[in-house]
Amino acid sequence: MSTRLNFLSREFLENPYPHLATLRQQGPVVQVEPGGMWAVTRHDEAQFVLKSPQLFSSEGLRMAFQPEWLGRLNPTTRSLPFLDPPQHGRLRALISRAFAPATLERLEPRIRATARRHLDDMMEKRKVDFVGTLATAIPADTIEGMLGLDDSTQTHFKQWATDIIAISGVRPEDTEQMARSRAALDAVETYSQTVLDDRRREPREDMVSDLLRARVDGESLTQQELVGFLITLLIAGLETTVNLLSHGARVFAMRPELLPRLRQTPSLIPRFIEETLRYEPPISATLRTCTQDVTLAGVTLPRGAMVLVSLASVSRDEKHVPDGERFDLDRKPQPHLSLGHGPHFCIGAWLARLEARVALEEFVARVDRVEVRTERIEWNPSLNVRGPLSLPVELFPT
């Protein structure tokens, strides 16, 4: 029987950090389950993997989201996170203009109005599911505005994202989750194709229409690339911010002195966001495949070996972050890998930070204390995303 750490065990999913600390003591590169993957546990080695696509291919991530049981093409695997150069560079060049800070800044009034509207309702009820209210509403409404969508399908976004994210962590016996994941892919692909067909008939001033018009060296995005991008934006754009805000709420519950401090000094909110990203990365891991035999930290990885870069582990690497197991608002800001590195640095990083900043500015102005009202949090059953499926809290007004 294997004694390797299993990244999909319930014990690990509920609290990975003690296990990751033990793993780091074993070495920067350690074999784990499932599948005998090689986990990269420390910052310097992780940074090397992420900036070396010629040695570590995104095929590993693609394989995790294209299991045999899916029985169909997963359209997300044809989008940015899953591609290597040169295909990745071409697609990123076509999409990146839509994520320029000057473009995204125009979204701030909408984000703030959404936050205020939902906080009005939350403060009236006091006992709410933080994930299902503010944490989901902010990115869902923002994506809706960017893509020019109506709000009739917004309620489906989170469930689609949850079921598609789960693909990487489905156990062989969990046929019910397999069915939900397949149904989610069918629904979101049909929806994305409908949106694209509508914009071809009647272009608007939105990101979908812009992407249909975009050209780099005379090339436009293919239908497959467009569908893959829209689905990935709905999922990654939602999950990153949902988890970032939810982790922030948990920090407030654990450290009640922080809310009054941020209310008194709102300029500390960006620092709070960066420390939350480091302390609890919303994307906990990414996967790569060795394109050739590679020696990493003295460990020989054969061609085709699956490599899991544990962003949750490297964010607390003792050699890079002193006392990394502690949330420290006064920590001197240090570069972290929680939003990726190298060619796959998160294209929506600026947007996620904008959404979090605006939401927290409104939240800290109105909430004096947060208390979690559950003894056990259910977490995403995923290899690469860590976030609560729900977070029952009670909010106490200022």
C-alpha cells in the first residue's frame, strides 16, 4: 500500500497545509498520488518549471481535464491555460487587449454598484452564504458586463464552474459527478455557441464582438478557440475571484482585528489582497508534463512524467517566505506565484485584483465582524482549485 501523500484524499482537501509542510521537508520534488505525479513544493523550483514551457508542457494540465470518462472533447483544453508556445502566444495576443488595465478600469463603477446592492441584502439578512452571495455575484456580474450577456444565465455560472473544475479530481467511483461534469460542459458549450452566433448576426460593443473582429497577422480566432475562451473565462474568471474573496472572509473570521484596521486604513486593502493570495492561493496547483528527461533539484524526471506545481506549498516555502504559515498584513510584500508565472501568468490578474479591491472597500466599510457558522467546510474536489463550495457566515454591522 502506497504511503505517498494523496492530493485528492478528504484529509488533504480539508486542510492541505500541514501535509504540504511535511512534503517540503522531504524535498523540493516529491512523488505523490494520484498517479505517481511529481509534486514541486518549493518556490525556486516551481518558478523554473513555470517559466520553462520547452521542458514542462501544459499537456499535463490538458490531460487532467480530458479524462477518458468524459467521452467528448473538453473545449476548455483548447484555450490559453492548456496551450504551449507558439499557439499560446498567438491566442494570448488576440485576447490580451481585452484585459488591458485601461479597458478594465471602466468596469469599476459596475463592480461597486454590484457590491453595494448585494451588501444591502446581506446586511439585512445577516446570516448568509458568503460564497453564494457577494463572492459569486462580483465576478459573475463583471463577466456578464464584459461579454454583454443578459442575467438570465448568471445563476448557472457557479454550478457550471464547480462541475467543470471537478473534472480534474473526480474519483473513479463517483459516476454522479462525472454525469454532472458532462452535463455542465454540454450546457456551457451550447450557451457559448449561441452567444457567438448572436454576436455574428448583431455585433455590439462588448468583448465577444471584439474577439470576433480581432486579428493578429491577418488571423482571427477559430470557432473552437472562441468557444474554449468563453468557457474558460466563465470558469477561471469566476473561480479565481470567488475563492479569493471567500478566503478573505475566512481570514476576517480568524483574525477579527483586521476588519477595523482596514476600515481605518483602506489603503491597506491591496496589501491584504496580496497576502490572501499568498496565504490561500485560489488556484492551488497547476500541472505540466516533461517534454524530455529533466533533472530538477537532483531528481531525474523521465519524459512524459506528470508534474504538479503546488502553488499552495510554494506560497509558504520557508526558504522564500519567513513564517509563511502565518497571515501577516505587515509582511513586506514579496513576489508570489499564486497567479502564475512566465508565459502563463494569469491574464485576468489585474481584473481579479480590481474586483477584490472594490468588493473589500465596500465590505470593510459596513461589516465590523465576520463569524463562520459551520463546523465543517466542504471544499472543491479538485487537483488545482481550492475554495469552499459554501461558506455560511454571520455578519455584524459597523
